[in-house]
Amino acid sequence: MSLSSSSFSDESLYQISLIILNSVALPTFFITQFVKAPYGRHVRSGWGPTLPSYISWFLMESPTIFFSLLTFPFGRHVSSLRSLSLLAVFLLHYSHRTFIYPLRLFRRETTIGFPIIISLIGFFFNLLNSYVQIRWISHYGDYVSDKWFWGRFCVGLVVFVSGMAINVKSDLVLLGLKAQGSGYKIPKGGLFEVVSCPNYLGEIVEWLGWAFMTWSWAGLGFLLYTCSNLVPRGCAHHKWYLEKFVEDYPKHRKAVIPFLY
């Protein structure tokens, strides 16, 4: 069967994008061992102009909503309940991350100084990742021969929602501490009693559930990138806590993975 030039072009673009997504985890992990993204508690000069953090988060995460909704209708599975179910899960996380989280920052955060260059890096990664994830679930995914889809979807959804609950609740604790003023404090309660960064743990669990639901190279690539980005940053946070609160910080806490790491 012959392919039109447009379909061949899109498939080639998708395959290249998929390869890039699955190739960035290792270099990201290596770079983040030595370079801490300069925002939040790791903010420092020398990274160019900045924006308020709530604006930066909105701009950085926005492709996950707008580009996804623009891309999805052009897939061959646009009317499939399976495809629509995966889309709803993807947009559930990013609706919160694009709109609700920046609004909470706007209401509670006083820190200004999120480098524009970091926002741009995040923007272009989310553009790439949205394209890969959405084109897979809307067009390139094989739902016809996938007899285990709904069972896998249900298990993955439980994992995803559990991770999102951990992520959102942990972010609320951190935002609540910032709203109190007087600088950084030791977070307490819930999973903060066993790890320094349960917000990162929650997000990793989310995309583990997503990778299981999609059962695809697209989902796996996103999970690997998430781990390569958040685990080193979580370790940097953990080290920062130990150095700032030398006497008071609980020594039994791990960085991201309870009881392990």
C-alpha cells in the first residue's frame, strides 16, 4: 500500500520525535548531576532575565493543553473511547499543572525570579512530549489487537491518580509553608516523614501509571525523562535541607524513594 507524502512525512516526524524523547533521559540525568536548574531554592544569578514563577509555570506547561487539543482531532482514533480515555487522563494532570498550580503560586508565592531560559526549555520539551503522547494515543496506537487495554488502563489509572494525589497534596504543604513567610521551613506530615520530595515521588508514580496504561515507547520515554529530571533534583533538595537545617532535619528521610534513595 502506497503512502501519501503527507502521511509519510507525519510518520517520519513522529518516529524522529519518539527517538528524541527516548534519548534525552540519559543526558538529562548526567547534566542534572552537575547543574541544578536555577529556580526555587536553587535560584541564582547569571541565567538571564526572569519572570514571576506563576507566569513561567503557565507558559512552560501550556503546550500540554493547547497543542494537545490542536493535535488530537487529526488522529484516526479521534472517536475511540480508549483514545479519549487516555486523553482525559493526560489532560487531568496538565489542567492542574497549567492553570490551578500557577494560580496557587500567584496567590501564595512571593518569590520572583524564574529564568526565562528555563521556561523556554520546559516549553519546547512539553511541545515535543505532547506531540509524541497525543499522536500515539490518537493515531499510532494499536487498539484493535490490544485485548488487555481496559484491564491495564484501570490498574494504571489507580497508580496515576494515587501519584497525582501525592503530588498535589505535597505541593499544597510546600505552598502553605511559603505563605507563612520567614523563609524556608522543614515540611512535615504525610510522606514528608519518609522523603524530602514526595511531590516528585508523586509525579514519578503518575507517569509510571501512564506508561502502564499506554504500554508504549511514548509512555516509557516520558517516564524515563521524568525520573532523569526529578530524581537528581530531589537529591539536590535533600542535600540542601541537610545543609540548611543541620541539627533539626530528620536524618532518616530519603530524597525521593521511601527507605531507598
